[in-house]
Amino acid sequence: MAGFFVVFEGGDGVGKTTQIDRLAGLLRAPAGGGFEVLTTREPGGTQLGQELRQAIMHGGHVAPRAEALLYAADRAHHVHTKVRPALERGAVVIQDRYVDSSIVYQGGARGLGEEVERISRWATEDLVPDLTIVLDMEPSQGRLDRELDRVERETAEFAALIRQAFLDLAARDPDRYAVVDAARSIEDVEVDVTAVVRAAMAGAGLGSADAPVGPAADPGLEPWGTP
């Protein structure tokens, strides 16, 4: 594939949406390379995903195995209809959550084990990101006390274990992951995110690692196309 696939992972409230918005704005700008950029998320990146997101995150109790299969169904449809086509036409795809979130939340916090990863790999036909950025921050009680959806409420007590699980995944494949300290200003995090993305894209033959690393000029907010 000619495009470049970046995924942001991390616990709830670490600033993934903000950094995705800023990175997308920078890469779209002429000074940032003028790339076509698709931003998307899981669940919720397609019409089917929106419906599943509402059912999973804002509905009543969902059995853990059913929840894992719903995420896998959304992922299979999302990759087939949105992510792969964008990559095949040479776009940069920047995504909020992917397979690692299922491994950590359903496989780990929900206790479903390694089978979750196998199902997700099958659902995506083994599509692996070119770069996964883990925004890392010690869990904050203030963040956990805010209004949470059903999934966030049920996993809040596992926040420290979830954080460590993402770090463990990153340690398993350091060439494909970058861990960025998210407990700093938005601007400082953005500079580090942009630098690691630039370096990874340059390694794939897309642009130069010496291009500007941010902050981006007024990138605005990225519409997800979902509520």
C-alpha cells in the first residue's frame, strides 16, 4: 500500500482527539507536505460503527464476548470500506484506537485473553499500522470522576493496569511504537508526536524527517462524521 497508517492509543482522557486534530492539520498544510489525510476512529468510523458505538458505549450491559465480537465486526467493516481504500490511494490515515485497544480492554481488562487479538487480526486481514503512538499518562482521579460512558465506567478501576498494558505492547515492538509523555502541555506533546510521525514517514519514503515539527497553525477541529 502506498499510504501511511498511524494509530493513537492510550487510556481514556489522555488527549488522543486533540493530537489527531493537530497532526492532521499539519500534514494537510502545504508546509507539512500537503498530504491527503483521513481521520477516523473505532468504534464509530462508519455508519455501522456509529450504531455499534451507541449500543456498546451508551447502552446497557453487554456480555464481554459479545462486546469483543461487536468491536471485531465494526473493525472488519471499517477497514474494508474506509481504511484500506484510503491507504490504497496514498492517503495518510490517522486513527483513534485499533486492535491494541481490544487486546488491552477486552483481552486484558475483560479477561478474554489472547483470543481477542486473533479475532481482530482475522477481522482486519492482518492490517498492521505503520506507526502506533501510545499517549502515556498516569491515571488521574479527576479525569476518572468526569461523566463517563458505560465502557469507561466499567474499566476505570483498571486504569493503572490498562496503562501498563499499552506500555507492554509498545515494548514488544519498539520499532513500530512510540510512547509519548502526555502529561505535559498540548504544544509539547504535539512537537514530540509530529517528530516521531515525520521520522516514521521519512523511513517509508514519504516526506522528510527535517520538515517542520509543529505546532501546527490553527488546524481547527477534525470532524469525525459522527455524533
